[in-house]
Amino acid sequence: MRLLLMSDTHLPRRAKALPRELLEQLPDADVVFHAGDWVDTATLDLLEARSRRLIGVYGNNDGPELRARLPEVARVELAGLRFGVVHETGAARGRERRCAERFPGLDVLVFGHSHIPWDSTTDDGRLRLLNPGSPTDRRRQPYCTFMTAAIEAGRLTAVDLHRLPLRH
């Protein structure tokens, strides 16, 4: 099972459209995750129309229309792995401990908000935390980013961070 992970698209404020490199991944993805801060409903409509399965949440910059269509936290089981999606997880320091306490029983937590790519595992190895960064707003990061991953035999594999070319 192939996964596509993104967050913090902030359209149309930070970019006019999703990057071509990300859109090219949609046909290959069995499941698309979006960890909030869509900003516009057009992006949600586009991903709903083009994705086989979309799992998304709203973020702090999402207004009433998006909040009416999306949950704050989403949970789903895929091929034997329990996923959670949330926008905010707080400060980097202590994140693994806080998320393990807040989301017991999950195998993978996809989150956003910081625009900073993140891939870590709790000390006990039970919870993997993934932040794909932002494909449209790099903030203080060197690149805009998104992630792809796969599930094989009940395990998360092939987690890749994709760096996008700088826009001029």
C-alpha cells in the first residue's frame, strides 16, 4: 500500500497551486494524508476528487467551511497499522512522550503545523511520528517538502522525504 503525506499547503496564500511533483504522486497513492492548514476548500475538493482515499484534518488556519468537513483528529487502520492524523503536537522538546500519552494505541502519527519535516520514534519503539513539512511554504527550511511511504506486511517502509525545487 502506497501512502502520500502532506501538510500546511496554505493555498492560495503561500502558493497558487500544489506543486506538479506532488500532484504526480497522486495516481500512485492508495491513501493520501493531509495534516491540516489547507486554508482553502478548493484544495480539499481537488484531493478528494483525485485521491483513492483521503484522510485529512483541519489546522489552526482553517476556517469554518473546512472545520465543518474535516475532524480535528483522524484515526484509521490501514493494512494492520493504526494511524492518527493531527495538525498540532506542541514543541519539539518532549514531543514523542506527549504524543505517546495523547495517542495510545497508535503505530504512526502524521502531524503538521511547524513546516519542519520530522521522523522519529518513541523510546519504546511503539509510535512513529511523521511530519511531511510543507509542499508550498518552506518557512525557515531549505526546501518545501512532502513524504511518501509504504505499508508492507504490516510494517511502515520506504518512508521518503521529497524535497521540491525552489520556486522563483
